[in-house]
Amino acid sequence: MVEDKIKNTSARPGRVLHRNIGLAFFRIGMLGFGGGPSSIPLVHQEVVKKYEWMTNDEFGDTLALANTLPGPIATKMAGYVGYRVAGVWGCLNALISSIIPTVVLMIAFLGLLQTYKDVPWVQNMAASVVPVVAVMLALLTWDFIKKSGQTLGWMRALLLLALSAILIETFHIHPAFVILGCFLVAFSSLLKRRK
């Protein structure tokens, strides 16, 4: 059903669709305090839950692939989702809606913060946002762990989770290489099944 919606909207993207793309990525750009990782739950909220442009599985695949590519995650997600939903114009709409307002506000806020950086309430304001972002990321992580447990089985999912944590934290292997390794293992097992 979600795929039918996507096919219908991408075949003839109208003004309402472009307005929704613009509003969704404008909100993500404005509320994604702290950079790319903090905007991932916001992208999930808009793309999967609110507008249903993707399923949870498609979002997880897109996020995994976007993490392997260079550049900011929020921009990559905006570009891909916009393109998928409304073609090239949707891609441009999503990118402009997420980047331009952020740049303008960043310039304005940096000037303001530089002026009032020694005021205690400004320091407290910046520090109080961090726990909220941590909770948003933890909830999204738990959703991905549950989904992995259901699709791969809990033993395999927990083993991959532990192995990934060890490779990234202990051996300092870049997450893109860990994801690429998981892709290679998955593809090699598919090839073996076909033979």
C-alpha cells in the first residue's frame, strides 16, 4: 500500500507533494540540532510515520547505504527521499528546504551566541538539548534492534550488534567498512544459496 502511494506520487508530483517535501525537510533542518545524527530520528518521523513515503525497512536500508557514502547524512537522506518521491525536482526541493534555512539560522545564531556566549542561560540552553537528542537516537536505535531481531533472529542480531560495536569502538574501524562487510557477507550467502 505504501509502495502504491509512492508510485502514484512520483508519477505526477503536484504542488501539494512538493509543499509537503519542502515542509518536511524544512522542519528537519530547523529542528535537527547538533548535526546529522540528531536529524535521523526527525527524518524517520517525517518520511516513515507522517507522510509514509517509505516503510521502516526501506528507511533502514537507505540509512545504512547513506552512512557508507561521504558527506553529511541529513543532506544525503534529503536528496534521496526527495528524488524517490518526486524525481529531480523533489530532490532539489528537499535539499534546498533542508540546507538554506539552516545556513541562514546558523549565521544568525552564531553571531548571537558569540555576543552572549558568557551568559549562563545561553550555556545552559545548549547543554540541555543534548539529553533530548540522546533519547531520540536511543529510541531509533531500539527500533532498529527490534527489527533486526525479528528479521535475522535475536541471536544473529545480537551477535552482529556486539561484533559491530567491537570493530568500531575497539579496533576503530570506520562504520562504513563495517556496513560494507555486512553487505558482502549477506551477498555471499545469497550467492551460495543460488548455487
